[in-house]
Amino acid sequence: MIQKLKGENRMIKRLLMPILLVGIIFAMTSVAFGQASTVTCGISAPLASTPRATSTGHTEPIAAGPPALVGGIYVSPPTPGGGDIRVTCQNTSTTAAATPGVVVLTISLGVPITDSTAFPAGAPIRIAATSGDLAGNVGISAVNNSAGTIVIGLGTPTTTQTVNPTTGPTFSANAAGNTTTSFDLLGVLVSVNGKTGAVIASLSASGGVNIGTVPANTAAGATVQVIDAIVPGIVDPSVAASIPANVSTTLTGGAAVLNSAGSAVGGKNNFTIKITENSVDAFRAATQFNGGGAGVFPTSASSSTQVVVSLNNIPPGLNISGCTAALTNANSSTAQSLGSPVLSQGNLTTAAPTLTVVFTAATDLTIADTLWISCSNVSLGSATTPLPSTPITAQVTLAPTGTPLCSLGVASTTGTSACTGLTNGNIPRYQSLLQPSTPIAVVVFPPSQTTMLVTFASVGAGYNTGIAVANTSTDPFTPANGGAAPINGTITFYMYKIDGTSKVYTTTTGSPGQGLSTGGVLNSGSTYLVNLSDLLTASAYGTTFNGYIFITTNFTNAHGAATVYLTSTGDAALSSPTLILPAVSTAVPRATVDIGAGLGQ
């Protein structure tokens, strides 16, 4: 029994000794870490904060400062690969060196990081300008793209920027009391899509250093603003109400206007879309990114900011051609004095309804520019008549478009990795956002109609009024020779009595009179004959009438006649003038003087 107890005691001792040793080591370590550190680190932005970022941008530089002149053109950021976050550390002890051990610093941005330590080639995320006690002792341990964090190790000199250090740096005694040591983090690009306000970078540490304001460099602290404001890239586009003379002296403002037969109403066969920057540096050539183009992918003119115009509801075969682009600002005196914008194509069709603009020369990054996209010829082409009443509309987005990160949650790159694609890896890159949210009408089709006025009609006390409407859109001249295009349609009567009441009636299946086909349609080449008394009955508008009538047809080239006659004999009592009125639409103002029933419609 005694032997058994002695054996158990020896076993307990064997178990307790390692535990005790670990506890001693832990306690010693705790004491060491419990000592106040004399090293303080902070971050700053030596180039200054980036003034603006585009609210749909996926590759926006941070801490890049304002646009600067490089080689005679404005560039932002002015150095290849983006802006500069500087980490500055100071040993405040004037008598003793500090050995905090391996220090892990984390820079947090609060927005996704969209490049990496390998991409873009020539200007990735990297460490530069290590100085003092940190010379060669800094390496990037990890980039968490989706979380927007960069982990940096301070320690043993590294052979590459992504090797974790094993031995911490020594910060020399600061005899003068004002010596600092620092390094720069360059090339960080972020996605600010859907964000507003400013972007703040914060610094935290795991290891024996303090984070806060550095006494010898009060610009360095625990946080620094790296983007001042996030704003839309463009103002909502509009159809230009007027065209500057330095863009065109022949084009006119407003939407193009075609009637249902495809003829330009009032000669308005062109339109111009006005697209203005919302910030002064939204439109750029490829050479105006990343210190003159370094790190832009692909390195070509197509790497400029692109503007994509998308048209909707183009009737098949309709001709939209002669499209051009010009860029101006308040200081420009001639068209295309800036940016040399080039369109992807000069025509728009149902199958190819978009125009893409690239800037092949430098733009002005100090004043807002306006892009003018004009199409000088809108005509029937091979489209089928009658043309639809739905207008052709347009919306605009900045491009190239893509996603901030690939499905792996890492930066979109090119090459053989799982995260490939020109749109995903492109710099610049934007989230598609069609503006304005309600499309603007660039080509309108006023109702296909003729409007006529019967100045006097009567029913009652032995009188009735006979009305005839002819659809003369079939004629011997043919559209190729200036004749009408055959169109079928219904007829609407707006009846106004002298007592101030009114009634509207549109022909339909079962309408009274002669000449209509199924659905109340008057076919091209036919004539509709009806008594006003029958229209009163069909519209439940009583049995008597004295007043005037507007007659509208949803086909062109209608003509009419109205005769007040004696019901007892059928003899004509009064031939009432039937006037043909100009087109009545929001696109073409109504003339102030009625015109007679001539053929020149």
C-alpha cells in the first residue's frame, strides 16, 4: 500500500513539473509583455488623401493626393501603382534600445481591396522606402481582399515581401529624441461601389509597440483619411437642348422626331446626348492612371475611362447613323480639343444598340468636361411602317464594367488563375449603373395621325350631318417617289356641343356607318361614311347636336367632308368646312393658324 502511494506521488510530480515550468515561462513572458513599450507607430498619407473616388469604382487609388502634372499631362495618382500610406515608428527612449520582438501590424480600410502583391504587374501592393531600424525588415504577410486588411510583419530581413519574419527588429536608443524610422505601403486599390463619405485607414498592432500619434511626427497617428469623398462619376445625362457651336453648327437640340411613315417632322432627324463629369477627374485617358499608365491592364487606349451609351426600343431596320463624339469644357474653343474621344461604331441598330467611347488623348483633370454624343441621321431605313409609338430611349454608364472581387474573394487578375477575365482584371473598372434611372427619349414617334376640324355640325329639327373620312395613304405616287406609306387605323370623334358638354367616340367593331373593317379600322384606300346622329346614339350623347367636331385618325393622309342636309329630302343645306390641322404633339408645337384641306400633309 505504501509502495503504491509512493508511486502515485512520483507520477503526480512528473505531471506537475512540466506544468509548473510552462507556468513560469508564461509568467515571465507576461511580465515582459506587461512592460510599457517605448516604441510608438502611426500612419500618415505623405501625398495627401485622394480628393475623390467614383461611387461605382472598383479600382480607386487611396492616399494618392490631387491630380498632378507628369510629363505635361495631368495624372492621378502621380506615381505608378497608386497612393502612399506611410508607417512611422519612434523609440521615445533616449537611453535604451527597444526590442519588442516580432511585430504584426494590420492596416484596415473598411472597403474591399481589389489588387494584390502580384497584380497589376509593375505596380502591385508593395513595401518601399524602408528606413532606419526598419531598413529591409518589413514584409507583407497577407492581404485579405474582401475584409480590406493588409497584415505587415516587422522583423528579420526578408528575401521577398511575403515572407513572415522570425526575429523582431531592434529600435535604437533615440539620443536626440526626434529620430523616426518608417516604410511606405504603395499601390493599394479599393472598391467603393455604393459607398458615400470618406475612407479612413486605421492601424493596429499585435506585439510590443504602441499605436497612436508619433511624438516626432504628429502627422502620423492611429488613423488617416485616405479618400476625402465618394461621388458619382457623371451627372445624369440628358438630351441636349442646344448644341455648342464648337461641337456642331448644323445639329439642333432636342430629340429626333419621326412620324409613323418614317419622315422627320420639322426636319428634326438628329439628336445629341450631353454627358457631364460629376467630378473633374472622372474622364481620363489610359496614360492618366497610375503615374502615366504603369500598372494599367490592358495597356492600350481601351484602358481609358469608357462611356457606354445603350439605346432601347430601336425598331428593326431603323437607320441611326452619323454618330460622333466631342469633349469640351469651359476653356475649350474647338470641338475635340480634349481627350480625342473615339466611338466604337458610327451606327446603331437593334442588334448593336450601344456606343462605347474611349479617350485617346489626355483630358483636363482640373475642370469638369462635357461629352457630346451626336447621331446626325435618324431615318426610316428598312423599318416596317407604321413605326411604333414607343420612343427610343438611352441610358449611360461608366465602363469597363466588372466585379470588385472574383468568386474566391480575392483580387480579379489575368493569367491562369481561377480569377480571370479582361473585365474583371481591368484597371480602371466600374460597377454598371445605368443613368438616368428613367431612360431619356432620344427619338420620338408622335402619334400617327391626321387631325381635322368640322367647324359646324347639326342634328335635330329636320337636319342631320353626313361625315366622310378618306384614308388616302394609298396613292399613285409610292413612298419612293414622295407618296404616302399605306397605314390602317381607327378614327376618333371629339364632339363639342354649344352648351359646353363634350363626348369622345372611337370607332370599333360594330360602329355605325360604312367602310370600316374588323375592329373599327379604316383600311388604307377606303372611305368611312356615317351620319352624326348614328355617332350620337353609339356614344350615348343624346339625339340632338349643334357644335363643332375634331376628328383624329391614327393614320396619316386622312381627308374628310361634312354636309348638313335635310332629313326629309336628303338635300344639302350647308357644306361645313373640314379643315386639316397640323400635327398636334408634344414634339411639334401646334400652328396658330389652321390650314385648309390640301394634300401637303
